[in-house]
Amino acid sequence: MSKPTETERCIESLIAVFQKYSGKDGNSYQLSKTEFLTFMNTELAAFTKNQKDPGVLDRMMKKLDLNSDGQLDFQEFLNLIGGLALACHESFLKSSQKRF
Amino acid sequence: MSKPTETERCIESLIAVFQKYSGKDGNSYQLSKTEFLTFMNTELAAFTKNQKDPGVLDRMMKKLDLNSDGQLDFQEFLNLIGGLALACHESFLKSSQKRF
């Protein structure tokens, strides 16, 4: 086996992180609301700490839970990561446009 | 600054990898067809090597390019990573169901 590439490592990380948090209670392959909050407050604390509105995580969970079953499956979890990555990428684009 | 979490590192990696490959020619924030092929053959060679059908990358590019502009933007790139992660996750679920 050769060393995994950065992209392969990232795909593995996404799966490992989802399995780690979704395995904490009940259905192993779904993030419950409690698991989602644990994930956000642990893995994305830099983001959650900056939110002044205490309802923001509740609203995020509702918006991500596309089939409204009160759980996030892996696809719904990927939409969260994708949304955050997109927001970071766009803020990078804006700041680089300002600079040049 | 505290050490980034696994999820934060992953979000950073996705952005860095996209910028690395999309910056090779023309529009810096879009993956051209050539850049997409370079990305796939470098970062995901383990996947592309196993494809017996030489048209598979062409068809993937067409399918991912939702607005058919011949380029992949960051959102379209994230759909690729998400699709691959989902396929890996589902094959893991299948193999663990067989095992238990």
C-alpha cells in the first residue's frame, strides 16, 4: 500500500468522524440531535463558540435534516461539511478580491 | 491557536486541494477538464486505475458539471468528494452487515 493522498485521507476522515459521533447512542449510522450537538461543540467549537444566537444549532439541524426524521444520515452530514467548506472558500475568494 | 480538529483539517484540505488543482491553468477557481483529469489521476489514482472503461472520467466530468460550462466550481467539486465518500461509507455498511 502506498501512502494515501490528501484527498483520500480526507474522505477517510469524513467517514471516521461521522462513525465516531454517530456511534455514541441508538442507531449507529445516524447522528441524533444530541450527537450532532456533541459533534458541533467538539469538532467545530471555533465555529459554534462565535455564534451569539443560541438557536443557531437547532436551526442548522432542522435545515440539514432533509427527510425530517430527527437524525442526520451520512449524506446530510456531508451537506454540512460541504456548506462549511463552501462558506470558507467564498470568504477566501472575497478577501483575495479585496487584496488585489 | 489550538490544534485544529480532524473535521477542521478536512475542510482545510478540501479547499487546499481544490485550489492546488484549479490553479494550474486559466480560471483559478474552476477545474477545467484537463485539471480535473490531473486531479483524478494524481489524488484518486487508486480509483481511476481500477476503472476498465476509458470513458468513465469523461462521463463523471459531464455528470458533475451541473451548469454545463465545461468547468467544475468548488460546489461541483464537493459533490464529487461527497459522492465518493458516500460510496465508501455504503460499501462499509454492506460489508459490516454481511459480517454480523
